[in-house]
Amino acid sequence: MTKPPGFTVISFLGTHLDRSFGRDRWDHWRPNVAMCQHEDLLVRRLVLLTDRQFTKLYDTVVADLAHVSPETQVDRFDIGLKDPWDFEEVFDKLFRCARQLDLDPEREDVLVHMTTGTHVAQICLFLLTETRHFPARLLQTGPPPPNQKVPGTWQIIDLDLSRFDRLAQRFAQERADGQSLLKSGIGTRNRAFNELITQVERVAPLSKAPMLLMGPTGAGKSQLAARIYELKKQRHQLQGPFVEVNCATIRGDGAHSALFGHKRGAFTGALQDRPGLLRSADGGLLFLDEIGELGLDEQAMLLRALEEKRFLPLGSDKELQSDFQLIAGTNRDLGAAVARGAFREDLLARINLWTFRLPGLRDRIEDLEPNVDYELERWSSAFGRRVHFSAEARRAYLAFATSAPAAWRGNFRDLNGSITRLCTLAHAGRITEADVEGEITRLQADWLRDGGAMPEGAAADGDDDELLLALLGDERLAAIDRFDRVQLAAVVRCCRRTRSLSAAGRELFAVTRQKRAVANDADRLRKYLARFGLTHAAIVAN
């Protein structure tokens, strides 16, 4: 269908910019009249959004439009606004207008004029055009330069941002920069972790709600919380400080005083007032690591502080206020703690809106090498001395670090300690094979002393349960014996660090496959996983 020439324009009658009744009105720039005076902008139909109280102004503008552009058809649409600054009302009325006008972009080129109307109206018009409720492009007009008798300027703005490569690249770069910040600039390779960071980068700038970071000790919860704070502050969403406390280090009155403050004389040794960490975090971000260690009384006060932004210092009868965002960290199953009566169900519900499970180092073994480089760079920057591995030493260290016997019980804390020792002992800034051999012996001794090296990177029982809970759910996990849980958790970890079912099967059945004439590792693994209703693809995707 061929469209007729010219545009259909939707425009508010300007109660200030279009208002002029005397003979000198032609000396003033009036947006809706001037719009139809442009020789290169043919307005075939003009829909003026107005109210009954402005009938005189409407009639004057229509008469002047007939004089300057007799070919323009002017239609009146009474919008009926009680308060043109009420966002909800304006949006609702314009939404209905879009429906009633029944615009057809196949039959007409539609423009939405953004120059007249209140700022609220302009915002609503933009949103409804951007979402295609008005199937149109935007029209922006402007007055002429001083002392010039011309109709001014006009510009059509197309909201198809995919056409603007530089804008698209800018948004993509902002997202990439945010994700790099959250990962401390480390080029991580683990797909599950990278997807988690992508989610955090999307959620953090948009939400002020509490966040819950779960994962084993040393998985990087504190570092991620600090990076989330940096990201939000970089985007001007937080003004206050980053306040961090490990709840496992505070107990009883000490916990109450540390978090909520106290008045002088509230208890023996309280020699002066103390504001407390919640007050210190006002306008900023409070990170409560190991939140499961808090007592029930402190949990109740924290819940009230989250919901009402108010709390009562110890020994005070006057409440304080603090508006902070909370990030909580834990290596425990808080759901199980609720069942035991050790954690409040209402507090868990409040902090469980955005939950992110950080995998341990053994579950991200492909990220070990870039983290080794990161730890080397961090140590060198801190101590002003460049340290590097010899080629042979690097190969030996990475071969051990990524092997099954390397337990990495403390996750990235273990790795940080290991690289710190190697850098400190490196002669002339060079880590040798002998240095690596000594460090491997030390790590093995540490892990053995802590309870024995763990096969296939298996974690503690609680970590096994957290890993399987995400895949199976409460009921299915409860039906599995402890013996089978340990084995299944080791298999799941192997599947997550391998690229295919066959690769996982080769690793899991490396011994018995040598005794078989025909290798069927993938089929054996597929049948084993099927016993629990799992597949390799589902494990990798979770």
C-alpha cells in the first residue's frame, strides 16, 4: 500500500508556547503553527491534544493553521487531564489516546511532537513511542535565531537505536566494564561463574534490595561485595561508605553494640557512645559476612532496620535512622538453619530476593591460571617488586594446581597464600621449580593436616549438599544416602569442569577404560546420571 505524502503529527496544544491572541502573535514563535510553516515538512494531519478549558486558544491556533497550511487537517483530541504533572494520570490518558487514535503505520507516517506539553507529558510520550504504543518517530522543533523571521528548526528522531552503532557500542562497553570490575579484571573462563557475574551486573545497578552471596569459605564473597559497591558508587547510586563485618567475630552484647551501637554506661566498659556499623553505613553498603552466625535477637533487630530504616542502640531509648543497602554472605544452608530454629524465617525471606551462589575454586578449575596471574600482579603492585615463574616452574605449578589431588580447601584464600609465599621466597624475582616443589609439599601437608586430601576436588559435606540442592531440590536430595551424595557431588564437579559427556566419562573411568576393548565411558556416565534424573547438559547449564 502506497502511503499518501506528508505526516500525521500527534502534538499537545502548548498552553504557554502557543498562547498569543493579538495581532503581534505572528511575531512570536508558536510551535504548532511554526511546524506547519516548514516547506520541507508536510503535515497532512495534525492531532492536537488539549482540554475544554483551552477552547479559545485551540480555535485561534486552528484558524492560524488554516491560514499558513490550508492542506493540513486538524483533529481535536480532548485528553481530559486533571493534573498535567501527575505521572500516573498523564501516562494512563496518553496510553488510552494511543488506543483510540488507532494509528496505522502501514497507511501513514506518524510523528510524535515532543516540544509542547509538560515535562511529564514529554516523558510519557517518549516511553509510549519507544514501546511502539504510538507507532511513530519523534519530532523535535525549536525557535529561530534572534531577529529572524523563519519558522525555526525541526528534526525527526528515530528510536531504532540499533542504527546508532556508537551508542550500541557505548552501552556494550559499559556492561563489559561493569563485569570486568566485578571480576577484578580477571579474564575468567568458567561459564557458570561468568553467567553469574552477568546477572550481578544487571541486578546491582537496578535494585536497592538486599542481596545474598552464598558459597564456601574463600570463594570470594567479600571481594564481590566490595566490587558491587564500587560499581554502584561509580554509577552514582551510593554516596556512603562500604562497611564490612564478619558476624562470626561478634557475639552477645558485643554483636548488638558493634551493629547497632550503644550509649555510654550501657554495660561495663561502655565508656562512650558508639554509633554502630548500621549507622556508619548510612547512605552506603553494609556487608554482613557469615550472617548465619548472628544471634536471633540481632536478627530481629536487623530485620526491623531493613524494613523501617530504624533501630535502637543498646542502652538508649531513642531510635536512630540509617538507609543502607545490605549484602549478606554465608557458607551455610540458611534454610536448614531456619528448620533448626537457628535463623529467622522472616529475615531469610527478606534477604533472599537476589541470591547468588559462588562456586569454589575446584568448581572453577579453568579459572585457576588467570587467578594465578592476578595474584602475581597484585603482590608485585603491593610490594613494588616484579616476580615471575620460570617456564618449567609455571608448568609444574599449574599441573599440580589443576590436578585431582589439589584440594584447595580454602579456595581462593589458599591460592592467595600460596602465591604470596612463592613471591616472598623468590630469589631475584624468579620462582623456580625447587620453589614450586617446596610449595606443593607444604600445600599437601596443610590439606592432610586439615582432614586429608579430598578426591576430585570434593568439598565438605555441607558444600556437597549446597551443590546438589541447586540441581535436585529438597525432596530429591533428602531421598539420597550420604554415601551416594558424596559420589554424586564428585561426579557433578567433574561434569562442570569438562566440555562434554565423553570428556567427563574419560576422566571418571580412566582406570577401567584401559581394561575394556570398547570404551563406553559416555554411556556409563549417562546411565549413572539418569538414576538421579540428571544430564551432563543440565549440570553444566545450572
